[in-house]
Amino acid sequence: MSALSSAAAWSRPSRLDTMAAWALALAWVLPLAYAFWTAFHPPEYATRLALGAPLTLDNFRRAWAAAPFARYFLNTTLLVVMILAVQLVLSTLAAYAFARARFAGRDLAFSLVLVQLVVMPDMLIVENYRTMVQLGLVDTLLGIGLPYFGSALAIFLLRQTFMGIPKELDEAARVEGASPLQILWRVYVPLARPVYVAFALVSVSYHWNNFLWPLVVTNSPGARTLTVGLQVFSSVDQGVDWPVITAATVMTAAPLLLAFLLFQRQFVQSFMRAGIK
């Protein structure tokens, strides 16, 4: 009993851990709270807290009219959907091959895929830009998304999941005359659904907020994403109008925040089932 009590006491968070967690949460929430406060109030209340301050949507109207945010939203949505769709298809096929197929150099090829996990995408910007220039894809959505079509993270997660699926299911499906692609679609993909959801959340969040590569490879508003458009909108040349800038920031982050609030439980459960800590 004493050992169990000691283990339980050790596993409980200490007061210092709790205080640190609250401090981190407060540090994260304060900028977001300031952005919401400034965005929904007149400029004279941007730097002072007054509970009776009137609410207004004028900052959002001014931000929407000052830049082509409708185009930015469309570009970002198309980009995120395109990248995720290609990543899921390519990663599923690659993971299935690495998990079940037998071919020469399989382990070496998988090791090379894993190297991508330790290589920061920012290190490849120059070479990626040169490639986009040669392909004529500069200032296009395809040029933004092409370097991210192959995801080592998705391949790794799906391969580990597929390897944990009993081979007896393969054999039973083959006995019934199923082809390898039918086995993949009807057996492996449904069983890996939590991994797909977890990776989709990671991919959508990352590419919705990605800034540096879209900034480098785009030159015109027709191909800019939300993050790049927001940076151009809030540049010094446009003047520093914090209520309008924060309104634009809230518009940019609102879809992800709303999705997280609506699907918070599924969000957490998918990560836990996928083994992402």
C-alpha cells in the first residue's frame, strides 16, 4: 500500500507544476484576448480596458475592404485541401508498400524517408525556389504546395499503424478475391482512421499558418495566402492601425479557432489514438 501511495503521490502534479501550467496558459491567452478586445472595440479603447466600451464591427469592415481577403481565404482553402488530399493518397500508398510489400532496399528507402523528419523545410527554400523557377510554378498555388506533397510524418505514422494490423485480415481478403488496392481501401484505411484524422489536423493547421515559403514563392495577390496577405496588409507602408490589424488577424485565425472549439473532443482523442504525444 505504501508503494502504491507513493506512486500515486508522485504521479499527481505538484503545486509548482500547476502554477507553471496556468502561467503558460495565461501567456498564450493574453495576446489572443487583446486581439479580440481591440478588434471588436473602437480605436480609442485599443489601449485601455473599459467594461462599458461599445462593441463594433467597423474594424472588420475596414479590414475586409482594405485588402482582397476573400481571395486570400480562397487561396488558403484550396491550398490546404490540395496538399492534404495529395499527402493522404501518396502517404497511404507509400506506407502500405513499406509495411507489407517485399522489395530490395525497402529498409534503406524507409530510412531515407525518415531523414525528412529531421530536415527543417526552411533549409530547402533556396533549392525549392530554384526548382519552382525551372518548372514555371513561381507565384502559383501548385508552386506553394508541391514541396509538401510528400510527408514523411504521414508515411511513418501510417506505416506503424499498418504494421500493427493482423496479416490474417489480408489473407482473408485475398481468399475472397480482393486485390491489393481493395485490401488497402477496405481493410487498412478504415482501421487507420484515427491516424488520418490526427495527421489531417496537423497538416491543415501547419499549412494554414505557413508563412515563409508562401512569402518567398508568391509575388501577386492572386496567389497569396492569408498569412502573407496579412503581413502585406499590416506593413508599415499601410500605416499602423491596431484595431484594423487585429480585426484582420482575428479573421485569419477564426476558422482554426472555431474548428478547434467545435471538434475539441475529436481533436484530442484522435491524437491520443494515433499515439502523438
